[in-house]
Amino acid sequence: MTHLISHSRRLRSTPFTAGVEAKGVKGYTVYNHMLLPTVFENVVEDYHHLKQHVQVWDVACERQVELNGPDASALMQLLTPRDLSKMKEDQCYYVPVTDNDGKMLNDPVAIKHSDTRWWVSLADSDLLLWIKGYALGKGLDVQVFEPDVSPLAVQGPKSDDLMARVFGEEVRDIRFFRYKRLAFGETSFIIARSGYSKQGGFEIYVEGTENGMPLWDALFEAGEDLNVRPGCPNLIERIEGGMLSYGNDATMANTPLECGLGKFCKPAEGNAHIGHAAMARELAEGPARQVRAIAIGGEPVAPARAPWPLMRDGQQVGQVTSAAWSPDFEVTVSIGMVDAGHWDDGTELTVVTPEGERSALVKEKFWV
Ligand code: THG
């Protein structure tokens, strides 16, 4: 079923919306109160194209929160259990952000400009309010605001070739989760090797709404013979790769350890980040549940809306939170949260889908 989505000032357009609509976007979701495309041809065609060619994604909804001022780094380190002490001024880090109970509030990418200036590239929750409130309550000397910055992602195996044509050969030297500032006409953008797919690519942090469409047009013009197309985070590909979607696979009910983000939770010595006591307790006891890849048997099932219960011997032992048929792996790939004692590789569970019960095999590793 498809539904009309009613537009208004509250549901924000992006600097690229005119381009996305001219290219025939077929579906949107709402993310950070902003339009996020979900389908162009169809999810399966978009998936195959992403794995073979190159796509331009309007991910402006990954809104930035800027921390600017003498206490910016101190505030940033309070927000996350990840050790930022060795982070360089050309790096991006994937950082869990928790509340005082150690529960996930967001899983953004942090971009370090300098010791006094950071961007926090948000997943779908109103983290600006949390950060502003925390800084105010703590009396920190830092401005916290949403700048006019909109990420545009270039993803897929031909990303380097397309980006080199628009920004020069230098883009090829950008390492994973590092960035360079490169010229575009009269202006310049931060370009990082990152993005919400496992196919490789870049994210361009477009400063200034007015620069959005000129960049969009330049990428499509330069990439015609590379078969460049508009795209968007692809449900199937991101499940195969085990990329978490905040609000779906992880919510405020979960901790970073439950989300499998333990490797990003090595607090710097003496760092009492928000929620550190709760995290210390959880580290001692081990998480109560954890994210797993789950292969669902039988015929393809329509993507999950609500979670699907995972059962073992008549007891619920978890839930599947994202699922889609994978053409490449010929199985319904899914992400689930599984209770301790039931998450070992090869554990056979049952999942209750809207289309009936199916076998559910717990896997240690995702598909890619
Ligand atoms: N890029 C930027 N901002 C974002 C996202 C993004 N904000 C919203 C959302 N995505 C945040 N969530 C994620 C989830 C996964 C990753 C990045 C952001 C990611 N993970 C790598 C992986 O799983 O392979 C590992 C990263 C690492 O090793 O540090 O990239 O995509 N700007």
C-alpha cells in the first residue's frame, strides 16, 4: 500500500529535494523531521545498482549539531563512551551516545574540526535538545546549534571514479573515516570516506543550501557514462552489512553493548562520560541481550514494520527488528536482538512473522 505524505514546513525539504523529485523518487520516510528518499526504481533494482555502479544519496536528514567554543571537546567526550583523546583533526568517529542510565540516545558520526569545533552527524532522534540542555545545565562555554550543513553521499564501487572527476584525484587518497576539504567552484566542502553502505564511497558535507543543486547537477553530469543514478540507504544492503538503524534495531531501551558497539566503548582514562556508572555495571555482568544476524527460512516475507517475536521452546527470547529478502544470499536477511543464552552462532529459533512462523538461524557474523 502506498500513502500520500503531506508536505509542510515542519516536514523539512532538503537542498537536494528538487533534484530527487526531478529524478522520480518513488518513496520517502521521515528522519529528523526531514524527507529521506527510500525508493527510486524499486528496492531490489536500487540494491543491484548500488552494488555494481555508483549512486548519489540525499542524506541531508543526517542533520549536524555543531559544538563550537572552548569547552567543545570536553562536552563531546562527556556525550560518548568512545575514547576521543587520540582523534585527529581530519577524522570522523562512529560514536554511541547514551543517557545517564547508559541507554542509547543516538548513534551519530562525530566530525572533529578542531579542539573547539565539532559536528555530530545525527541518526533519527532530537539529540540537539539533549546536547543544548546538557551544556546549559553544566554551564559549559560552548555554542550548540544546527548549522546549514547537508550531507550528500556518493556510494558504490565506482564512487572514487565519479568523485575524482568532480573534486580531483586527491579524493582517492582519503582514508576510511578521514576527510579532506576540497574545492568546488568558489566554495569547498569537507569530504569523508564514509557512508551508510558497505559498497564504499564518500560523504560530502554541503555547507550552504544554495550549493546543493549545483553539486547534485555536477555529479550527474560527470557520471553519465558511469551509469550514476540517484539512490538512498538500501534496506536489503544495510541489513546484509549489519548497519544498525536507530529507532528500528536500537532504541532508547538498549545499551551500546546490546547493540554490538562494545568496541566503540573504551572510555579514556578518567573519563566519566554520561552513563559511565551504568556502563561499568553492565561491563561487569555482560549485556542481557545482543544484536545478531538472523537468517529466516522459507519464502520471502514483507519487510518488518513492528518487531517479530523470536521464540524458543514456547518462550520469547528476542525479536527481529529489520528484515528483507536478499537476492544475492537467497535468504531473508534480518537483524534481531537476542537474549543472553540464546545468541550463540547456529542457535535455531522460530520467528513469528505476519505471514506465519519461520525458522530463524542465529549467526555470529553478518553477510558481508
Ligand atoms: N553518515 C553520517 N551520518 C550518519 C550516518 C552515516 N548519521 C546517521 C546514521 N548514519 C548513524 N549511524 C551509523 C551507523 C553505521 C555507520 C555510521 C553511522 C558506519 N558503520 C561502519 C560499519 O558498520 O561498517 C563502521 C564504522 C567504523 O568502523 O568506525 O559507518 O552513515 N555522516
